[in-house]
Amino acid sequence: MSVVSLLFLLLQENEPDNNNLTIMQEGKVMTSVSRSEHALDVFPLLDMDKYEQWVDMLDRKTYLEAQNARIGSSGQIRSRTERSSAEPS
């Protein structure tokens, strides 16, 4: 999910059910955030410092190290076991 998508999710105030955002990975709740925790008091805008701290924490919780991967000749991520006929061995 992109940063812009998260910003829009946090800033939507039309429905009462949209006050919380829960991030899950493989069926496990990784974190939950309330719009009020990241909003500025005066304006319905996002406090970027708090938001960036939350994104950093989420990244640390959900980061998975690449396993059995390499960068292909076109810049794509490939499994080490995959071979293209155009790539040298």
C-alpha cells in the first residue's frame, strides 16, 4: 500500500467506521491506528512526524528479508532458481 493511499485512508472522516485503520499480515494484527492519534488539533490534516514514526514502526514489524532472490538482467526480482534463456549462467 502506498503512502498516499494510507494518507487518504487516515484523512477520510465521512463514516464513523473509518476512524481506525488495522494493518494485518498473514491473519495477524500488526498494528492499529486511530485517526485522532495522528491528526493535528486545529485542522483535519495529518501530523507527518507522528505518521512517519508509525510507518517506521510498521516497517520494522512487517519487514521480511529476501530469500532465494536476485536481480535479473532487466532489473526485476527473480528467484535464484529461475533462469532465463537470455541470461548467462
